[in-house]
Amino acid sequence: MLTLYSSPNTCSLATAIALEEAGADYEIARLDFPGGEQRGAAYLAKNPKGRVPSLGTPQGVLSENVAILAYVAQTFPAAKLAPTDPFHFAEMQAFNAYLASTVHVNHAHNRRGYRWSDDPAVIEALKIKVPQNMKDCYTIIEQRLLKGPWVMGEQFTVADGYLYNIDTWLKNDGVDIADFPKVHDHFMRVAERPAVKRAKEKHG
């Protein structure tokens, strides 16, 4: 049994989608973010970073979406959630790393500016740049990275659920997803997958 430590409206939805697509036997342990449960001793003993997602496995707890999604894909190879060719697998990981290290960080400036400054004026200034930064990222995704119909081309992979997860934040970041036709089409098709619907219902 796997345990997904998650919280609603976070990037842990990407892991929930991957687990559902894989047909994995798992349970969800929701953390009370407003109540600060992610910073409590019990959770920090599992993930000292105090963030989600974390995935409890028989071998220990994994953190970071890029690693967790690769683990799910490789643990359930029959689901074909990642390319088997080393170069194409690395391409998928590069896409996921871009979402994690650049796109997500740009989004975080909107709601978590306190990670970069204690000055209220600076925190507010960070928010101003979020729509443009997110548009710049999505222009790259639209024009260069999203092969279509799925991120990696003909094969649905864990990268598709991850992109969908971040897509759901665009409206609050001041970005209209309709400005990116390929991404918008991808978003709508991912949303219709039964596994994605189950993941959203369970994840909250």
C-alpha cells in the first residue's frame, strides 16, 4: 500500500493522477495546510521539507514530484506512463523539471512571496510579475515543449497530469488558458480521463 501525503489545490494532484492512471493501491493522507500540519513534528519526520507531495512506499518516503512521478511510472510499467527509451525518458524528466523548478516557482510568487522576502512591499511587487512570468513559461510550453496530442506525443505520460495540475492555477495567476490553444485543448482532454476525475474527487 502506498500513502500519498497531499493537500487540496497543491501540486500533489499530479501524483494522485499518476497513481490513478497506474491503477495503484494507495490511500490519501490529507494535511491541514491552513492549520500548519505540514510543519508539525509528525509530518516533518516523514518529509523534513514540510511540503507536498510525499509518497510513502514500502522502502521509505519519497518527496518531489519529479522523483515521485518517475517512481510511479517505473513501479507500474504496464500502465505505460513513461517512455522506455532513455532519451525520451530524459525528455519527459526535463519537462517535469521545468514545471517544478521554473513554472511552479513563478506561480509561488503570487501566494508565497514570504519565501523570498520579509518586506511587505517586495512581496506585493513579486505578485505583479506573476502573470507575465507565467505567460512566458506557457509560451514556451505551447510553442516548443507540448508535442501533441500529449506532452510526449502519442503516449500519455505522468507529465500530462503534472501539466494539467499547474494549468488549474492559471486563472488565479491572471492568465487565460484560452490564449494557448494547444495547452487548452490538452487541458480539456486530460480533464475527461476517468482516472483524472477519480483523482480530483479523492484529492479534494
